Amino acid sequence: MTFSLVARCKQTGMFGVAIASSSPAVAARCSYTRAGVGAVASQNVTDPALGPFALDLMQGGMNAAEAIAGVRDQGRFLEYRQVMAIDKAGNTAVHSGSHSLGIWTQAKGVDVVSGGNLLANKDVPMAIVAGFENTSGHIGDRLIAALRAGLAAGGEAGPVHSAGMQICDKLNWPAADLRCDWTDDCPIAAVAKAWDIYKPQMAAYIQRALDPREAPSYGVLGDEG
């Protein structure tokens, strides 16, 4: 009931997760990034504890494959789980349990790994990887393009209702965390629209957190500069 990708921008060191599902609020349960460490997607009968656990293992010095092995060793009901990870070097790893739902598979590329379950066909993750690899620019643009490519390749077997994108940069909180938790229209389009609005303002929001004295105008009624 989900298709997603985790990725790294080699030039900037940013990490990102993008995800879509027929389930509500999928990004709130399944997306995890940590600056300087990596990104993880934990999906398919989701255990939200697995994302932070895998990031902890990578922060402790494990690469992506070792972290996923640690998840297999210590996680519960792993036959029902699908977990993908990318580390700070761009290494990727995937666990897809034997009880993953419907048509499920995964695909790897350069600085990206994708997986899904209850898919329309087995080509969806590879289309997602290609969408990321064949798009240039900001990692956020590439994540959106990848989700759209997966949807165009068939996406989920049924309609998707929620989607999200999380990006981390150099700070211990996400630089962007955009979600559409439910819609009867296209949630990927909704997240893409939010990204188009947020992207030009992202640096300003970061600056306001670091030092509001140097922040640009808020651009709202009553703001004098």
C-alpha cells in the first residue's frame, strides 16, 4: 500500500525521503532523516520504531547494510516489514519481509533506493529510481520527480491518498517536512505544490531559527521589516 524512496544529494550531503500511500498520514509514520547520518523509510505494516533505530545504528558507525542487518536481528515481526536505508557515503540497503503486501519489490541506483508494496506492477521502484537519477537540481525537486515517475509507472494497485517529503541538511531538525495526510485528489501533486511554495523560503526559515536578527522580512501584515 506504499511506494517510496530514500536518497542522498552527493553535492550537498542532504538526505531525503519521499513516500505515497493509500493509507492516511503515511509520511508521519514512515519517514526518517538525520543530518550527517542518513535516511530511512519504514513501511508495510509499519513499525515506526525501526526508522530511528536504524539511524541510531548508522550514527554509531554502521553502514546502511549493517544497520539493516541490525534491524533484522533486533526488530520484531520483520516478515511483515519493509525498511530501506541510505548512509552518509551513499550506500543503500533494503529489507522486504516475506509477508509484504501484494506485489512488492525494490530497486537501487546511485545515491537512491526505492521500494514498495501492494504495487500495480514490479516496475514501479525502478521507475522511481530512474526518476531521481534523471532529474537534476535540488534534492527536493528530484524526490518529487521520482514520486511522480513511480505514479506514472502505475504506482499503487489502488488510489493513493497521502504523501510526504522530508529533507535534512546540516541541522538536527528537518529543513523541510511537507505532508498531505489525506485527499481524494492526488496527494503527490499537493506535496509538489507545497514544495514549490516552501522551497524559495526554506533558507529564510532556517535563518530565523539560527539567528532571527539576520532573518529577512516575514512578509505578513504588521511586519515592519
